[in-house]
Amino acid sequence: MPHNNNKGIGSFTHHYIPATQMGQQSPTLLLLHGTGGDENDLLDLGRMLAPGAALLSPRGNVLENGMPRFFKRLAEGVFDVPDLIQHTHELADFVESASRAYGFDADKVIAVGFSNGANIAASMLLLRPQVLAAAVLLHPMVPFEPEGIPDLTGKRVFIGAGRRDTLIPMQNTEQLVQLLQHAGATVEAHWHNGGHTITHEEIRDAKQWLNLYYKE
Ligand code: MLT
């Protein structure tokens, strides 16, 4: 059963599931849901990607017509950048506090985000890169154009994208790949022929990619 224990660590409703014996050496997955999701949405995905690993799954605390998100947007794909920046820092602070409260290794946190969750994870790579060791970004876009390029040397990023995504033009995802590479990250982009949804092959490829950090 997921733990729902805020332990006084900030304003995110969340689940924290400790690593099982088998997953003790593995990273903690930071699960970040899409618009209208919540802290339950990606638990199964996390279990599939890294069985036995610790899972930290917050619920976005911005509401759009009752749907939880991680930051405000002005229209589909048009972000309220000051709000995004503020919420990125808030989420990064939450991850750091959660690491102290639950005792997981702050140097081994890997974000796994879908859509809106992938966008705030990308924003965290740009603004607070020290919080994430790596990231799995499923259907992300460029969150904002950073003023300075962060140093992402040593960070690995897996991107899952759909050629028929009606929300995110291919060009935008390619721009994100270039931005992260320019910052020094090692990026692996996996394209499928579908739209704005997570596919089985994407999960399989992301799991394989994560194997470097985690052995079953
Ligand atoms: C966003 O708002 O982050 C993107 O438009 C994707 C989404 O709809 O969540």
C-alpha cells in the first residue's frame, strides 16, 4: 500500500513507497503525472520501470478547471513562465525535503514525467539540475527558453515522443533534445508513430534505458 505521509515536508499531497530489499541500491523515481492526473496515476508505471525501487509521487498543486497540474498555463502549450519557475523551485525543494524525511539518496533521483509532469521535469533540469540524476520525459516540450544554459554534463535523459502528437509538434521536441544536448546532457529520443500517449514500446525502451541504474 502506498504511504500517504506528508511528514511536514511541504505542500504536496504525495505517496512515498520505500524501496524493497531488492531495490535498495536503485534510484528513487520521482513520478510526475499529466494534466488531470494525481499521485496514484504513475505508480504502476514506476513499478514496471524499476521494480522494487523507491517511488515518490506528488500531486500537482495547481488546479485548471478542477484538474491537477504542476504549473499554470495560459492556453494549451502556452505556459505562464513565472508560475512555472516558481512551481519548479517548489517541487525541487519538496524533493530535497522528502529525501531528508524519508532517507533516500538525494543524488539518485530520476524523474519520470508524462506531459505536464514531463514539462516540469524538463524545467527542473534547466533550473535545479542538481536535484535530478536523470530523467525519463514522456511527451515533453520546451518548458521555456532559459536565459543561461545550465551544465547538464553527466545527466542522462530519455525522451519518448509521438510523431502524430497533436499537442506537441515534432519540431518542439527536437528543439528540447537540442537544448538538453547543448547543455551537455546525453539524450536518447525514442519516436513512435502514435500521439500524446504512453505506448508499450516506450515503456519497454525506457525500462531498458533505466537498467543502467537498476538491475532486477
Ligand atoms: C502542459 O500544459 O504542460 C502541456 O500542454 C501538456 C499538458 O496538457 O499537460
